Amino acid sequence: MSPITHCLTGWALAHTAKLNRRERGLVTLAAIIPDADSAGVLVETLTRHSAHPLLWWSQYHHVLAHNLAFALLVAAAAFGLARQRWKIACLALASFHLHLLADLVGARGPDGEQWPIFYLWPFTSACRLSWSGQWGFNAWPNFLLTAILLSLTLYLAWRRGYSVLELIWPRLDRVFVGALRRRFGQPARQPTKTAC
């Protein structure tokens, strides 16, 4: 799936708990970070016509960072960087696995080739996850899912007063939320809980 869809998936999951900005960022990043193993596309593109092309993307995407070992590493990093350590580690692990699930169901290439996920790599290459019903990267379900997640993101930004932009550009986030609230009005105040 698209990195944008993965980002919005992590962002939506981060809103299932009361988290601070950093913790929302950690959960969101956990949904994107498995695609770090796609960085080899640049090297592969640059060496494509050489005598010894480096197939770093073709051979290692969905291998190096799409596995349980990397998921545990991400969860451990989230644990170390968060205040609510266990909650964020669990949410980061779930966010990471949502990325894997999304790739499993909707990341088939235009040529029909599937990238299996080597879930237990580097311990074994025998556990290759794939699904014969996997839809194409550019199939309508991916566009629909992205549209739903984008709508949810816009609603959450309007309702809560911050969007995914807060993670990279807080000032632009305030402008964006302000524009949403000018267009759609201020959200109704949530009743406060009182102690008996």
C-alpha cells in the first residue's frame, strides 16, 4: 500500500488511546517504518544498467524490515521513548502489524507479482506470508481505504484540534485546523466528568 495510507492507518490507531504528541508520533511512525527497506530503490535505479546492478529493492523490500524481529525492535524503541511505555510499545507493535496486514492484502504489483512477507526472517526464510486474493497496489479497495482514512483524519483534526501535520510542522497544523474549523464550525464541547 501507499506510504500515505500506512501513515494514516498509524495515525488513526494512535487516536484509540489518550496520547501526547510524541506518543502519537511513535505509533504513526511504527506504521510507516517497515518501508525503510524500500530505500534500496534508489541504489537499484542508479545501478540498473551497470555491469553489476545492485538489486537492493527487488531482493530486500518486504524482507529486511517487514518481519517480527524488526517489529520487536520498533516496539522496544517506542518503549524507550514514551512516557506510557507499555501502552505505546503495544500500540507500536499493533501499528507495525497493521502495515504488514495492509501489504498482505493490497500490495500486488501492476505485473501481478506478489511480494511475500518473510515474517520470521532473519531466523528462517521458510515462513513466507502471502495471500492469493491480494489486490493490486492501484486497485479501488486501496483508494477507498485511503479515502476513508483521510476522512477520519480530517474529522479528528477538526474535532481534537490537531492533525498528522503536527508531527512535522506544528505551525502549519494550527493553520490547517483553523481553516477546518472556520469552514465547518467549532466542535461542540465535550461534557466534563465530575467526581461524586
